[in-house]
Amino acid sequence: MPNHRAVLLATALLACDAPARQHDSVADSTAIRALIDHATAANNAGDIDGWVALFEEGAVYMPPGSPEVTTRDSLRATATAGFTRFDADIQMTPVELVVLGDWAFSRVHVTGSVEAKAGGAAIPIDIKQLTLYHRQPDRSWLLARLINNSNRE
């Protein structure tokens, strides 16, 4: 049977040893919304480097109907494949944004269209997206996990 006093004492000591960090939730939410705006701009401009730069090292992107993307090289390959074939005109609208210390998540509704650069009709976009963000050592935010799926059948 564990000694409950010892467990409580150890927990209290660990809590006291943790660095006290004050977070400004308004500033954090503003920074993450700016990151969402940057993602919109990178997609619409076909900016491969800008899109890849949104992700932290070790991030995971889970696109619909495809294997997960887990390396910087594969993020770049994914962006290159999409941006060289399609022009995007999308809007990304946050539906929910929650900051929890050094982690945050958002649900975003992505709408608009893409057009094949080879020609053809515009393809409507209606996507739901869940993103986990991680605060970096320099206090900036980057994407840690990106999961999206179409609202269309």
C-alpha cells in the first residue's frame, strides 16, 4: 500500500520546482489566429516554404485518405505536389480556439475553391480541420498536429 503522505509530498515538491510561467491568453490567441492567417496566405500563394515553416520539428499532418506525413521532407513533398498542381482561393475561419499553457488547439472551417493549373472547373472546398499548436522556446507557436477531413462526400 503506497504511503499517501509521501506521494502528496513528492507531488507538492515537483509542483514547487516547476518554473512559474504566466501566459497571456489574449496574446496567445492573437498569435495563433495570426498563424491561421499565415496558413491561409501560404495556401493561397502556393508558398511551399511558408507552409512548411508553419510546422514544428516532429509535427504530424494527417490529410484525408492518405498516410500521415511525419517528416519535414515529406511535408515539403506534400506541399510541392499540391501547390504545383492547384491554385487555391480559400478562407480559414476559426470555429473554436483553446489555449492550455504551452499547448493549444483549434477547430477551423476551410472554405473556398481550388483550380487545377492545367485547367478545368473550380473544385469547391469545404473542410473541417483540427490543429494542435505547441509553444516554442522563443514563445512563438507552431503546428504540432494537423488533421483535416472534407465535409463533402
